[in-house]
Amino acid sequence: MLTTLTLFALGFAVGTFGTLVGIGGGIFLVPIFILVMHYSPQNAIGTSLAVVFLNALSGTVAYIRQKKVYYDAGVRFSLATIPGAVAGSYLAGYFTSKTFTIAFGLMLVAVASLMFYRSSAQKRAEPPFDRQHFTYNRPLGVVLSFFIGFLSSILGIGGGVIHVPLLVYVLGFPTHVATATSHFVLAVSTLFGVGSHWALGNILPGPALAIGFGAVLGAQFGARLSLRLQSRLILILLSLSMAALGLRLALS
């Protein structure tokens, strides 16, 4: 069993690196919980989601202060994620170790492919964001958000790595607005997912708090570090390593 200080350091590293590349810590934590700490799939999912919630809450507070959250979409999408998050937490109980590692491994490969595409795509020129006149497909956004909440809760990850590209490329959101709004949605979604996992006894409080507080501080450090580092190379290297880890899990 890892010490509290080691768990805090793990959270700090995950929070820092996750913020640098714009993804949630669950992508890193779930494989560590399964392969290194030998948690059951349910404990890995629930504990990881608790850490993701603390990290998302910290980031959301920062984005609210910067006035980047688009509440018209954020509130609608948050409400849509709630039933998906609750359903995902209960369906997670049907995972066996084998089916979970296969499902999570395939998800890692899919996310790695998406990250590699995002790292190689050219940046789009985005006009100033007009909150009063901006329009988007609300029904489609609600449906997509439901599945993001479900995916986040059933796999114990943050859905931002999938949600942000959907908001940008499908619904036409500016990138900075999509990132902030997705963070807001994630905080709400994971709150209800954590509540359901807690009721089911899937969360290990000690590790969740130690790693979670480390991730909160790491996220703040990563946000400052991101101003100095080139994130494109980091994204490429991370996507390749995630694809390799995903294949290892799926084939193990």
C-alpha cells in the first residue's frame, strides 16, 4: 500500500501533466489503480472519479473567475449529464476485471487517436465570441452531453478530452469557451457520479482525498507551466504512450 505522501505526489504529477495536455486525471489513474495498486474495477472507477471531481471543481472556479464559462450551454449540458452519470455508476457494477480492462484499453486507444489528431490539426482562426448572438444545436448538444456523463461515470474518467472536440468541431464553439464550459459540465457530472459511487461503496476515501488534493495543486502548477512549454510535442508523445498502454490493457 502506498503512503499518503506518495499518493499526494501521484496526484500532483497527474494534475500537472493533465492540465498541460488538457485531459482529466482519470486517464492516468485508472490504469495505475488496476495494474499497480490492484484495485477492483469498481474501486478504481469510483476513486478515480472522486479525484476527477476535485480537479474539475478547482478548474471550474478558475474559469468562472475568468468569466469564460458559457452558462446557456453549461447549465443545459450539465443537466443532461446527470442521468447518464447516475446510470453509468450503477452499470459499472457489472464489470469484471477482464471486461473492464478490455473496455478501458479500447477507450484509451480511441482517446489517444483523438489526441494525436488534435495535436497535428492546424489551429483555426476564431472570431470574438458574442454571447448574445451565438447559436448552436441545443438538442444535439444535450444528447452528446448525456453520453459524456455516462462515459465519465462508467469508466471513472473526465469526459473533457472527448467533450471539448465535440463542442468545437460539431457544435461550433470557440476553443477557449468549449474548454471552460466543458470543465463546468464535468464538475456537475462528476459530482452526481461520485454521489452514486459513494452510495455503492466504490470510493476509497483515503486514496481519493490524498490524490485529489495533490491533483488540485498540480493543476494550478500545470496551468502556469503551460505558458512556458510547447504542448504539441507533449500531446504527440502522450498519445503514443496511451495507445500502447491501451493495447496492453485490451490484450492482457
